Amino acid sequence: MHALARLTAPALLGAGLLAAGPAARAGEPAQYIPSPQVVPHGSAPHAKAQLLSDVGGRRTYLLILSTGDEVYTALSDFAKAHHVTAAHYTALGAVHDVQVGWYDLGRKAYKIIPVEGQVEVVSLTGDIGVANGKPLPHTHLVVSRPDGEVRGGHLIHAVVSPTLEITITEEPATLAKKVDEASGLTVFDPKP
């Protein structure tokens, strides 16, 4: 699994994890990736976090990403470094090299939606829970192209250009996640 974290879409295709090439076009078959294979891939060497407040065990951070940082990787790295077990976040900024996914329940896989070029982040929202003892971010992203057209879905990959500002609120709890066999997704498993 860890080796897959570093693979690009073309490499995933070669490994048989995608159904088509890296940027399916009109007339070409759509590409799909199973939920367990949506993992951080890339690096976020410029990511910087600042604690904004710590009240009653609830901490709020500002995570600043810079040009070249991969968003999913930065969120995952932050959650691991800060031992996050429950959090939610929002962000704004700009990215490129975007891939979002639409979940096809019948296939139990995300249909890849590539978004080419530089785009504005209109909405980025997500949460963090714990699956298999590790923090697991879940992020949805909506971006705007230069003509104002928007695309969105489950974040698979996005590279910051020039900045992304993520406000993360960590809760003083643990939110467990587990694989739901019916859907194939990793979902929250709240305790009463």
C-alpha cells in the first residue's frame, strides 16, 4: 500500500488500478480508481502550520501550503504529525493538476474527473477520523476555471499554485472510521 502512495495516475494505470489513461477525453473510456487506492501521493515540503487557539481541548490551526505542495499529502502529513483523531477543515486558494472523483457505487470506485490548468479553490471542506489506527482525511473540492465554470468532487490530487490556506479545527475526541462493505467506502463509525 505504501508503494502506491508515490505512484502517479499513469503508473496506477500500468498497475491495473485505473481503467483508462491519465486524462480521459470525449470518446475515451472513463478512468476509475477504487476507494482504498485513493492515497496521498506527492510531497508538501513547504507546508507550515500555526496554532491559532487552544480552548477546552479544541485546537484551531492555520495550515499554509505553497507552490508545489500536494494537498492530500499535506493534510495527511499534518494529521499524522499532530496526532489528530477528529477534525474538520475548510480552505481557499489556488491549485493546478487537479483530479477529483465521483463515486460510482456499482463499481465501488471513483470516476476520475481531471481539471486542467490553474484553477481557483471555490470550496474545500473535509474531516479527519481514524481508520486502522491512523488519521484519515476525507476532502471534497470545488474549483473554478478561468471562465467561471466549476468542477468538483472527492479530492484525489491537487498541487498548490501559488497558495492554499487551510483552517483546521481539531476536536477533543476520536472519530473512528471503518470500511462499509456495502459501498466499499471508509465511513465514520460513531460510538453511542
